[in-house]
Amino acid sequence: MSTARSSGAFGLADKELDRTRALILHAYFGLRCTRPGSTIGTHEIHQWIKTYYPDAEIPSDAVIQRTVVAAGLAHRGPGKPRNDSREAVTEQATPFLPVRRQAPRMQGRK
């Protein structure tokens, strides 16, 4: 019995799994050995490929994102910042301006 695939989906034995997609999945599972899937994004996959396969052509962000989503793997969603890119919050930094206190109103005065 065969199951219908949605557009864009592929399997590990399908002809859609070319060298680029295989390299992306290889990078993903290499990263997955040391970190949870929710922290792996396109930037980490780019860095892994540059480190371990410096002569390989780096795939675009769109190809990486589509490959990871089509394979059904856990990943960091688009637009979610990496932890190392967040600014450090200091105790002195407050997100709001101080409220200027007004003098109390006196009855009878307008």
C-alpha cells in the first residue's frame, strides 16, 4: 500500500534526495548529536557544512528550511533568534521610562 505524499515532501529513498539535501540532513543529524533539535536552524547548518565540508557548495536558507521541514525534523522556527545573538540584560536597564509624579489636586481649584 502506498501513501500519498504532500507536495514538497520526500523520503530518504526517493529520487528527490539529491547530494545537497543529503548534506543538509547529514549536517542536521551531526548537530543533533550535541544539541536539541529546537536549537538547530539554518545558521547552524551553514556553519556545520562550512566546518566539515569546506569545498562543498553551501545551500541557500530556503533549501535548508524546506529540506528540514519536508523531512519532518524538529528545528528552530524561522525568525526565532539564536541564544548567542540575544543581548545581555543588565539590572540597570529598564524597559520603561520613569513615571513623573504630579502634584495632588486640591479641591476648589481648577
